[in-house]
Amino acid sequence: MALEGDETGAWRERARRWAEQELAPIAEEMDRSDRPPSDLTRRLASGGFLGLGQPRAWGGGGESTRTVAAVLEELARVSSVAAVDVAVHLSVAAAPIARWGTEEQREQFLRPLLEGRALGAFALTEPEAGSNAAGLRCRYRWDGDTAVVDGVKTFITNGGVADLVVLFATRNPTEGRGGITAFLLPKGTLGLRASKSFAKLGLRGSPTFELTLEEVRLPRSQQLGAEGQGLAIALEALLGGRVGIAACALGVARAGFEELQAAAREVPADWKGPLLARSFVELEAAAALVERAAAARDRGEPSRRLASAAKLFASQAAVVIAGRAVEAWESPAGSRAARAERIYRDARVYPIVEGTSEIQEMILGRELLRPEPAPAKVRAAGDK
């Protein structure tokens, strides 16, 4: 990515070296076995990645959004599994607690996440509520100062293994967005179980679960934000998460481009040159969009348009470029062709997660019909 400062450049180099040493030797085995190593969270913590961009007061590093994006790109270039783990942990688990949590919640739940002693997850999607987040059916009721939660959450990254889940439930489905509240759900809470583990085309090695909640009892001290504020919390987290996921998609696009370039050199053919040229342009355009979206957030400027544009374009670029790499090898035999296939299968997730491509087009369409947003006050990195 262009115009990097000393912090961003240093972290990019550090993440690149770390990924080559720690992730490259295990990436193919994670894909084959569909299982991450048991110490993956410890490894990511040892690399310093689980507190990136979060407030220093609670154990984070306070780095810029541009730095976080650069790190996620480098991790995803080698392993989408590791990159998505970090992106979800930071943007939709840790960040909402940093923004909306009480001092006690930050000490009890946020600090372990940022210090690498715990892994976070985000439970919004349900079998009948995906892109329409206001249509939740997972319900809660108050029994004194205890929320009693019943329902099902689905497609939850690390849902069955995470130490803490940021959970969203509704007081009554008829209330729509105004009835949704966020809660902090620790692993091992009575009534919580991982009822299904999904086998996936790509991102194999990143556990994806369905969670069933039966009479789960959560004290009021584990309510995040005000009652009825849950959807606002979720949408803000997803907005920040889009830049991170766009950076992950960019890393996969870069990996696909490297495979395409290798195939064009090792198995020359006239038709591969134009594919390489188009892919280079798409890759650089995606990198520029991710850079602009991250820089806008660092300056405190409205970033909804750029975040959606970056996520939309980088996701599409990842799929297209990785697909060309598979075609360019011309044969399914050999380790390079197998790596290109894994990259392509991983790329397919990015037009879906953190808001589908269709949702990003809807967001952009609405935003572009509104007046240009006024610049916001610049905020310090890490003090979100």
C-alpha cells in the first residue's frame, strides 16, 4: 500500500516475516485438515497482533487503521485463516467493548483480549436474519437483573472456541432495530453450546459454528451499551470491520497475483500476459481503495462510502485474480497449482462476510444520493 509512514512500514515488514516463518509452513495442512493448530491464538498473540489498533490503556498498541490494514494484508497473503481470526477479534469483538463498554467490562473482558490471553467472536447472524440484521429472532427477557436469552446464531467465526462472544438479541422481534441489545457472553456459560460446525469450500481451518442458547442467564453487568442500542453497536463494528476485511481480501488478491505471475513465467502462453496486466491494474486499484478507506478513518473523516467501496472492489479482485491463477497453471498437478486452488477457495468468502457485495452496493447507492458528509474532528490513533 502506498504512502506508508514509519509505523505502518515497520509493522508490514514484521508481519510479512512472521507470516512466512509461522504461517507458511502450516497453511496447507490447515486447509487439508480443516483444523487450525491448537496454539494458533498463542502464536498470533506472540506476534503482537491481537491488540493492534486498540487503546493502550487496556493493553492495545494504539496503532493506526492503516497499520492494522497493512498487517492483515500480509497475514492474508499467506493464510486467510489467521488474518480473519485477527480481523474478527479486533474489529467486531474488541472494538465494540473499547467503544461502548464500562470501565469494569474493559478490565474484565477487553484487557484479556488485547493482551492475547483470550480470543473474541461476534454473534449477529441467525438462520433467518443475515443481511437484514434488524430481523433478529434470538430473544432475551429480564428476570430481575438477569437477562435470559434463547435462540440460535449461525455462521459464527470461532464461535465454538472463542473465549468471549459479543452477542446480539432482541427483546421482541416486532420492535425491530429498537429492541436489539448487545451482551458479553463468556465461553462456558451455562446453556450455551456449539450445536453445529460447518464444512466450507474455503477458509478451511477457521472454525465456523452454529450456536444454540437455551435459558442462558447473563447478569446486567454483561449488557454492552444501553438497552436497545445493540444494532447501532453492531453496525458501527461492521463499518470498521469492512476496512479490515477489505485488507484481508487485498492480501488474498496479492497472493493470487503472485501465483498468476509465477504461472506466466514457468508455463508461458500468449494469453497469460493480458491476464497478468489486468490483474496488476485491479490489484493496485484495490490497494489504493483500502489505503484511502483506512486513512479516512485515521483522520476521523466519514468513511462509510470508502469502506464499502474498498470491501466491494477488493473482494471482487481477490476472486477474479485468484481464479485467473488457477486457470494459468493449466493443470491440477503440483504444489503451486494446489496453492492457487486454495487461494481461490479462500477468496470466495470475501464477497459474503462483513456485508455481502450486494449490501455494499446498496449502501454505496444510498450514500451517493446523500449530500457529501462534512469532515469530522481528527482523533488519535488507538483512542477509538
